[in-house]
Amino acid sequence: MKSWWLGASLVLAAALAACSGNLGGGSSTLPGTGASPISQVAQPTATPTPLQANSIATYGDPRVVGPQPLPTIQGYGGTITFPTPNPSSTPKGGQEPVAIGLTAGIAAPTDAPVFDPSAEARKHNFLLGLKGADKSAPIPLFFISLVSTSDLTLHELPKIAIDVPRDIVLKYRSGAFGLALFDPSKKSKHYDLAVAEIDSTSPAPLASALPQPSPSPSASSSASPSPGPTLRPGQPATLSPTVAPKASPTLPPQRIAFKATATELQLVANRPVVFALYAIPAPKPSPSQSPKPSAKGHASPEPSPAASGSPSITTSPVPAGSSSPSSITSPESSPSPASSGRP
């Protein structure tokens, strides 16, 4: 009998240990302390915004004539037109087509110097380094890198037309745009500013490019309200639907084209030549000078009361023999019956 109770007690203890999770060295997990199922789901990672784009252009191919598209990135785009091969420098067998890699973007290329003309000016002028930051220094906006697959010599710079986002054009519309060039074949390792003139046929940034607001309804000159629809007895009044204002469409980019300058450009294989579009901010107007205080002891003249719009009353001197002075007003008033000569 005792052995039966002992066996039942052991079975019950084993069952309790298995339910509690302590049998065999296991561990129990309290509610709320386990891993959340949401944390086990892979969170989406943000895709980085591209700052550069690539494409390939062709030089010396008679089948490719005219402008070739630039890579489109961050609202920028445009075209590039290479000059025709110079017959004097073309081999006897003719110019072989050469592929030129194009890299365009708003980020400065890593294989070119930093675009900082003000730093170059401070390097040659010690006094400029003592001043603060130059707020009128050119600001780079867009870079175009050319990498040729073989050595080339262009007898003139390519003609570049850049499509600039309209908000950028309006931001710098009161300044000036320019084109800079970094040529690695030169000893000076910096950008040369104003290497090409803006094409006059390209529309310049104008203030008229700003979206014009819709005219507000003006008040009617007539005071009487316009007659409304006649309602019959028991007919409910119907309200006309209100038309929501339409959003203005996005303005297209502004094209800024540069002429082909007659400057020889050497393209060395696998060495980038970089063009940079920059803008020169307009100088901010200086604050107006405050009026200087008047000299000590001299009060500023007060405005004359005659300057006001109300009529002024002046008194004329009374001639000898008159009993009372008479007042003359301007404008003159009509004579009263008391001052007339009738009895």
C-alpha cells in the first residue's frame, strides 16, 4: 500500500516538473519577456538618393551628329555637342570613333580638386585670408566629367547646354551663371572660371518665370445683390458645388546654354576633364544708414502747423481809427447781415 502511494507521488511530481519546464534543465519564460514578433520582421532600409548618373557619348562618328544627351539626375539634364574632328589633326585613315564616358551630378567628383575659387584667391593674397567668408564667391551647382577611352585633342570646347531646375534658377536669378573647367593637363590644379559665354539664344532667367497668382474676385460696384433662383413653396434650396482651386503644374527646368569657345582641349585616356556650372550670388543690399543726431543744444525744427490740410486763420493789422479788429479767414466766408450797410 505504501509503495502504491509512493509511485503515485513520483508520477505526480514528474508531471508537475514537466509542466513547469524545469525537467531536464529547461527554463520557463514569463509572459511579456519573450522576443516581440514585430522585431523579428526585417525592417525596410532607406534607399540612398543618387547624386550622380553615367552615360556614354561618341566622338568622331559621322553617324552621330549634333547634341548628345547628358545624364539626368536630381532635376538636371541637358546636352553636349562635341566639335567635328579637325582635318589637320585627323589621321590619314580618318578619325576612329572614340567612346567618352559622361558622369553628371550635383556631387563634386573625387578625382578632381575642390571647387573653391575664394580659397585660391586667399592663397595669393594674404589680406583676403584675414577677412571672413566671401558671400559673393561662386557656388558650384552641377558637375560634368568627361573620361575618354583614348587620347584626343579637341580644337574647341564642346558646346554644353544644361537644364537647371526652376527653383534653383529663381534662387540665383539676380546673380550670374558661369561655366568652369578643370583641365588635368595644366600645371594649375584648380578650376578656371568663365571658360565659355552664355548663348544669347538661350532664354535668360527672368522674374516673369514665377507663377502668377490667380486674380482675386473684386467687389461689384452695384450695391444690389444679384437675383437668385426663385423657389416654389416646399422646394428645398440647392447649393452649387464649390470648385476647389487647382494646383499649379510644376514649372519646367530652365535651359542655360554656353557657346563653344575656341580653346584647345586635350583629353588624356582615363583622366577626367570636369566642367562645373556655378552661380554667383547677388550681393545683399547694405542696411540704410540711420539719420545722424542733430548738434547738441539745437532742437530739430518742428513741422509748421500750416502744413496740415485744415484752413488757417490769420489776423490782419487794424488801421488807425477802427474800433475793433476784423478777422480774415481763408477761404473767405460770405458776409453776414450784421456787417452789411443796410439798416
